[in-house]
Amino acid sequence: MDTIIKKKETFSVLGVQSQINQGSETSELFAGIWKLFESYREIIESLSIDNKYFGIQFPTDKGEVTEYMAGMMVEEDSVVPEGLAKRVVPSGEYAAFVCPVEEIGKYYQYIFTKWLPSASVLFNPRNPVFEEYPEKYSTGPVCIHIPITKYVKVD
């Protein structure tokens, strides 16, 4: 599993969001959130500035709860239609992992149990973890972004 370290600039995402309790993450839970996204897809796509989809896990001040958003990138000053939310993903450094959509769970397991404990970086809990899906997300790979700090290049 190749890792790419990259700087991401601040961007805004419009979509649907749900609170998720740590440990309750299942493929069915995320499928339900994306199904809700589908009911707003035309509205969100009409405001989107690119054709990518994002699944973003925003940290909260409740340690065991995250807010998961399924959405698309929009202009910072975009209007927020009723029933939707707009959030800002702050700039930062990310470790990026490209994987097939059907192996997302396996990759997350690897990233947090194997890669991160032995990496020369630290997880940045202030920034969100997010997945970036291509325009045709059912056929293309997904890029998982893990926020990091204190990157030290190891040769």
C-alpha cells in the first residue's frame, strides 16, 4: 500500500451529515447516509465546483462521536439549500492511500493498526479524515486522506 504525503488547501463541502458513535460504523450505516445523499444529488451537483464526491468524518468535542458528511465540493460562499449542510475542511498535511472502493474497510484497518503506529508522522485529531471518490465512484478507486502532523521524511 503506497502512501503519498500531500498538502490540502481549505475547501468547502455541501451535503448530508449524520452523527456517528465510535464503534457503530458499519457498511450499512454509511450506505444509508449515501442513500440520503442520493435524494439530494441533483441539487448538490448543480452547486458543485468539481465532479468528485467526499465522505468526511469531522471530529467533535464529544470524543466518541464524529459527524460524517457525504457531499461534494462547493464555493465557500455557496447557498445552503434546506435539508443540507455545508462544512469546511481545513488545510493541512495528509497521508493519502488509494484503494478499491470495496476494500475501504480493509485499508482503514491497515492504516490505523499497522501503518500509523510505525509511521514517522502523528495523527492530527483536529482535522477530519476523508475519502475522495472520483466522478464515477462505483468504478474508480477511492483516496483515503488521514490528517497528519510532524512529518519527517525517512529515506
